[in-house]
Amino acid sequence: MLKFAVLSLFTLATLGPTGASWQAPFDSPHRLVRPYLQPASDYSAGHRGVDYEIELDEPLFAPADGVIAVSKVIVNRGVLAIKHGAGLLSELEPACSDMPVGTTVLKGEVIGWACSADADYAQHCSADSCLHFSLRLEGKYLSPSALIGGLNPSRLLPYARG
């Protein structure tokens, strides 16, 4: 797991400077209500994305250039996913859009809006409305903060014996 995480962060670093080719999927600022939590394994608990407080009907923007891969209701919420190339896929939920699958989008282009999920949807945060934003690299989840900014840098600490 650690080997993949290091490889993934290295791969992300080679895609360009943070923020140069990616942006948040909304007009900033928005309050982060739940951070990304890396699971210990592919099947263990974690939070595979970040949640932001958002207003219903607020416009959503393409975080980077790509092609709409999913634009439909899945189970009980609208899902909007974009393939960005280099094995990257971003996903927003609950999100609604009129854009058909296969539409090419540019960074910053309005791609949809924040919408309500069905009443039986288990909201990811305690806020009235929040947007779940996730990122996958070759099918493995990573924090989208790695590309839009906000990911704290790693710090090596001295080893203390005793």
C-alpha cells in the first residue's frame, strides 16, 4: 500500500505544479467539512474524497480539462465524473448536469450544479448540503487536494529512541 501511495504521489507531481492545471470544482472559498482519510487497505474504512459545504443549485466547474465519463443518477444521487487522461478520473456527488457522456470540457467550464440527493441518501457531512469530490489514479483513490492545493506537505521528524 505504501509503495503505491508513494508511486501515486510521484506520478501526480510529474503532472505539473499544484494548481497550474487543476482547480476546485466551485468558486472559492468553501468550507471543508470532511477531509480525505486514506484507508489502510482497498477494503477498509476511510473517506475516499473530500466534502465541502455548498449551496444547492450552485454551479460546478470542471477541475481540469477532460471528457464527461458519467452524468446520471446512481442509486440515490446524481454523479458527475470526468476522465482527465493519464489515468485520472474526478467525481462529484451529488451533482446534476445536462452534459452527455463524451462531451469534452475545459478547466473552469460550468459542467453542472450542486443538487439534492434522494431523501434516503446518507449525507457525508452534517451540513445541510455538501459536495463530495473524489479523485482516482488508475482506479486507486487519492486526495483531490493533491492537485487543487490544500494538502499539507510531509515532514520528516527525528527518530526518538526510548
